[in-house]
Amino acid sequence: MNVTITVNGEERVVDVAGHESLLNVLRNDLDLPGTKDACEQGECGSCTVIFDGESVCSCLVMAADADGSTVTTVEGLSVDTELHPVQEAMLAEGAVQCGFCTPGFVVSGSHLLETNPHPTEPEIREALSGNICRCTGYGAILRAFETVTGEGS
Amino acid sequence: MTTRIAPGVKGGIGTSVLRPDGEPKVTGNFAYASDLSSEGMLWSATLRSPHAHARLLKIDIGPAVAMDGVRAVLTQDDVPGEPLFGQEEQDQPVLCDGVARYWGEPVAVVAAEDEETARRAAAAIVVEWEPLAPFVDPDKAAEEGSTFRELKVRRGDETATGSVVVEGFYETATQDQAPLGPEAGFAIPDGEGGLDLYVTSQWIHVDHRQIIACLDMEPDQIRCHPAGIGGAFGSREDISLHIHVAMLSLATGRPVKMVYDRSESFVGHVKRHPSRMWYRHEADEDGKLVKVTARLILDGGAYAHTSRAVIANAAFFAVGPYNCDNVVVDAVAVKTNNPPAGAMRGFGAVQTCFGSEMQMDRLAEALDMDPLELRRRNALAAGDPLATSGQIIAGSLPTLAVIDTLEAMPLPDDTIEDDPRLLPGGTGLTTPVSSVVRGVGYAVNVKNLAFSEAFDDFSEARAVMTTAGVEIHTAAMEVGQGLVTVCQQIARTILGTDQVAVVWDDTSQIGSAGSTSASRQTQMTGGAVHAASVGLRDKILESFGGDELREDGVYLHDELVATIDQVCVGGPVGHHVQFRHPETFQPDENGQGDVHAGFVVSAHRAVVDVDPELGLVRVVQVDTVQDVGKALNPQAIVGQLEGGILQGVGLAVMEQLVVDEGVIRNPTFTDYLIPTFVDAPAVNTRVIEEGDHFGPFGAKGIGESPTISATPAVVAAIRAATGRDLTRVPVLPEDIIGI
């Protein structure tokens, strides 16, 4: 069936199978591999996108249900060569190692700052607890967000 | 050799310069192996054994072949070359060879026009199995001699006795590396019968050797390329889907993509060996170790992989960073029908560090001595013999300094905040502040650096001066740890320019860099980059009679005598090296000898809050002091320490694969728990810089050390909080409650 999705500001029409996830469609049909596939169970957050204003795991959204929706992926957060402040901070604080979780953190983090511009440390930890990072131990990611929110050094 | 950084160089050693792959990673533009695709590409899938042990009586691929869109269905009969592969010992069939020896063993592979068809076709293959009783008891395997290696260490006087004796039995569970990036491979036929292969790997040259043998091809027909990798931690040191995807591409003449989903990833790579360890420590009244006796059983599962080297590490680091003149260790890696085990961060030293550090705490208690004081009295130093092998420690080993520095670090104030997010159990709100007790625990570890036991361990690198800057060529795998940055920093420092790019060569373009494992790449590939850069610099300086190389050219007495354009007038100038660490040797029949190239030490202090009634734990803080030799990139070091510690914390309190009669019961991120942001403690780090005897600028590898003693430090803290004598990791609520 055809569904229409506004992805990163651009209206896209795509033929999806009934069982397909939004994640699959983004990666395989819309050529947006920045959104990562790491568990397909909504546990790791690597596939996080902004879906009609909400931060969601795109592996848990049926593509057919995305008809008429607006989606922002990691590719939509930097404008030309200008990085989003979250991207800038994660880079500067060494919050990127293998980087597989990074797009998910960038998207979740940008949503956190939109909904709560000055989160406390426990609020940052809680808001990003749906994103698993296996490399950093989260320390550098925390410092990155504290920098963005002006809480850090 | 100079360590002076030329004027104008900003990104040399000692700086926390940004990693070059950081920007593509934050923008989503970095190409991981699982992101690769091309026109005309086929998808693929794997049929796996539903039994841990079974005879394959009959396989009918007909229903899969008959499906629309299926292009190839291959079984073991289709393997053109050697039927078996393996890094150390070739004992594993490419696909099931008549007997399935572990749950999830690959049986057949399928290529099809789309992902769904490939999966459905794999499921349509009809297999008739005769289930056999799985052999899963490691003790029985040890008794019956079903082993990959038995190693005996005998040092000093076996009859020696100490007046204070403690004994214990300890176990560690199966831990999974669980890198976020799944196993992925992409094979592209070259039109001449060969192919280019992009697979998530830690060592493309050792993959290449196994792949060409099984495919019966000449070395230059298959080119293994570095691919974008989402973490590794040991899981990619052995072959997974490499040969399968290559066979499908050769059979169809089409590009083929293979990606494991998470559940398949859990069965598709080797694990950390589960262990069973019995220890007896004997000391004198002053706490000096007199004798350590240990029996160690590590379960290697169905195939050898790196079990021979893992059991050696377990045995040689069985006493930890302590002096002891009399040691008796019997170590065995057993062969069973459990999931195959192999490399994971810490590689055998994790298991015995848990056992031996628990013993040191018991000994301290028996002596009524401060646990750090006991460790201090026995601390191993440079020039001392390693307790097990007797090897005199060359290079640095600041065991006392890490212990003293750790003790001097501030503890958190003992206020327990009434915020459910910061209490044991989290926002489940089940723990009231009043029932929380706090505990503090310490642990120390030592581990070898790079490959041991006479392995010819080397790394190749080529430094090339061009008019656009320096290129560093290597086949060393960047798995996320930041090797790419360190290589740049070393080259910049020596060659006097910030314009350094690391170029990842494939197996046809450069020789092996060795494995990204054993904490070895900073020293080994870093050492190769250092040597290549020094050779290139000296060659250029000699050609132009200069005394210094800077970004714009060759200088003599601060005067420019040749520009880079002049240096490169005949084309790029290169220097190629093969770097080796000091020679190591096989242990003798008593496990004695110069087995290792170098050593690294670190110590951890954990602070935990526990609800003893509910058995819930929150790891509040972990402090660490790490021996680094020389800090090449301070920010990257902190990243390794924090990340490594959290994997150790995971093993201490939550991570375990539940394996029942050989079957993994929790192969998902829903059921295999990994620490999240709210589980992660605050981490404070200090480093000790005492240069090592090999490697660039005295630097040591630190990838594994932080994981090793984080685990026993957390368990010691839980014991301190609860009084429970804990002997198994992960520590579960029932262990604390005492059911």
C-alpha cells in the first residue's frame, strides 16, 4: 500500500508491506540509513526518530500507521554543514566511540531539550535511559548534555 | 627519537583532539557494514540448528529453491575448499556437517531478491534431526578430558604452607559483548571469479586466511576491506557470517548483503567463557602470600575459537598483581555443547580476577587487616617475578601507586538522596531511603598486553608524505575505541604537521596489523605508525640535509631549506614498517617462562547502595586509577575507562546469558540486561604515567584493564553493605536476600 510521510521536511510516497516497520522503510526504501537497527524490540533506542512530535522507536511503528505523519531523523537535525547543538556537544565531549547508538542519542537528546531545556542530571539520565550505549559508560554523553544545557563546565 | 611536537602542531600526542570519524557519526552519515547496499543486491538468511546436539539425518532444500525470488540455497556440500575453519584450530564446519554441536549452529544459507523471501526460504528448508543428549556439564567434561587445553602452573614449593588459610569456590556467568552494531557483511563479485568483502571484523587478515582456505581461492582473489563497525569487545575476533556471504555471492554472481538481527547476533558470535574456580590462599601472620592453589574450569562450548589463549590468561593471571613464591594452578578449557566461547574484553583475566580478589578480601578478613593494606603488602612491581610464570616484569608496573592513589581519592558524601531515580530499584519506588545501606569495595588487577606465548605478533603501517599532507596506511580495525585518532596524533607529533589522514587498506594493499584485541593496537599499530613516521621523517631530513620537519617543509637551523612540494617533486615519499613487540616464549611443562610482552595494572573502588530486604543494588560511584604508560589522548582514555567499567559493572549485577541444556533462553535486549543511563555510576578517573618498555612514547594499551577489576570491586562493596559472602556474578537479588 502507498503511504505518504513527510520526512525531514520532504513529502515522500512509499509502497510499504503490511508488516513493515517505519525503521525498515526509512533505511531500505527512503535511503536514510542514519537511523540504526540494533534490536527491533524497542529496547535500545538506536532507531529513535521524532514521529509527529514524539520521540519513538521507529522499529515499533508500523509503516502503514505512519501514513500522513511527520518524521524527523538524525539526517534532518543538521542543516547543511551546521551541526545541531547536541551533535556539536557529543563530538566535543568525546561522547562518540563506535557511534552506532549516537544517532538515537542525538534524536532523543534534541527532543529532550525541546521539551525540557534545562534538565537536571537525573532528568537527563531518565530521559535518555531508553537509549543503550555499550561503549562510553554514558559519562561523556552526560557531560555533553550538561554542556548544551549550560549545567556543565 | 624525539617527542617534541613541531611548532604549529595542535593535534599531537597528549591532546584530546577530536576524532576524525566523529562528525559523520553524529550526523548519521558514517557507513556501517549494515548500511551498505548496491543496485542488484541480494539479501540473505541463515537456517540454524534448533538443537544443542543432534544428528542431521536429512536435509531437503527443494521447497526453498522452488520459491520465487530465491537465487541460491547452500549447505556444507557446497563449500568448495576446506570444510572447517577456525582462528587457532580449524575445527568448525562452515555449515553443519552432519552433527549440530551447539544451539543455533548454521545449517544452510539462502540468497534471495528481498529480505523477507530470504528469511521465508530459510524457514522452508526441511531438516530431519535426531536429537542427541547435549553434553553441557563443564566438570564432567574436565573429568572426561573433553578439553581444548589443559594448563599446569607449578612454581616454588608445592608443600609450602601458610598459617592463615582461606578457601573458596567462585563462578562467573556467560557474558555477551552485545555490541550495538550487529554482525554484517557485504560481498561484491569482481567479475573475474573473485570478490571484495566488507565484514565487521577485528582482524581482516586472519579472516582472509580462513576465508580463502574454505573457498579454495588464491589470496589475491578475495580482498577483505575494513567496514564500519558498531563496537566489538571481542565478539568479532572470530569468523561469523564471512564465509557464508562470500559463498552466496560467488554462487549467484551478485552482490549479497547479510545482516544478523539481535537474536541471531546472540547466537552468531562467541561469548565470554563462563567459569568455575576453586581457590586456596595461604598467608603468614603479616599477610604475605605464601602459596596460592587454584583449579579453574572455563567452558569453551562447542568449538575451539580462542579458548587456548583464554585459558592461558586465566591461569597466568590467577594470582593477580601480587607476589607469591609458591603457586599451583590447574586450568582447563572444556569442550561441551554450550554456546561457543572466545574473546571478550579482559580475555580470561576477568574470571580469575573475580575469584582471586574475592579471596584477597576473605584473607584480609581472616587476618583482621584492611583489604588495601593486604594488597599493598603483596603488590607486584617491575623487576618482580609474576607469581605464576615467574617471568620478571620488564617495563613499568605501578601497582603500589595505583593502590595508594585510589585510596586518596575522595569518597562521595554519605547522604542517600530521596529520589527514586537514585535509589536501588529505580523508579519502581519499592525501596524507601530508610532501608538503604551503603558499602565500599576495592579490587586490583593485572593483565598482559598484546599477544603472548611465542605468537609472531606484528603490525604493518606505511607513512606517506604527499603534497596534500601525510597518509597513514594500516589494516588495523577501528571498532570505536579511537585508534584512528591516536594514529593521527603519533604521526603529527613526529612529522610536524596536523595534516594527517588515516587510510584503511584492504588485505591486498598492506600486511596484517594484527587483531584489535588484547589491548594491543595503541602499542602495536601505534608502534608501527611511530616507526613508519620516524623512518619517513629521517629519510626526508637526510635527503634535504635538514634538522626538522614542519608542515611547510624541511628546516635547517630554523631556516626553510625545502618545501613539501619540493620534497614530493618525484611523487609521494613513503616508509613502510613491520613493528614487533619483545619476543615471547611458550611456557614450559610447569607453566614457567617469559610468556608475555608486557603488563598493565589498575585498581577500582566501588560505592554501592543496597536494599538488603529486596536484594536491589544501585552502583553509586566507581573510582579508578589506571596505569597508562603515557597518556596519548586523555579524553579517549577517560572514555575507555568509563565504558570498560560499565561492562564490568554489568557483569557484577545484571549481565548473564541464561543457558539451559545448551539453549540460550534470553537472546534479546529485552531479556539480556545491559546497564542503561540510570544504571551507570558516576566514575572518577586518575592515571599513572610511567612509560613502558615498548610502544609509542611509552604508552600502554588500556582497552581491557578497566573492565577486569570493576566487577570484584562492586561485589566487594555489596558484601561490605550486606555481610553476604557472595561467590557468583552477576549478584542477583536472591543472592543478597539469601533465598
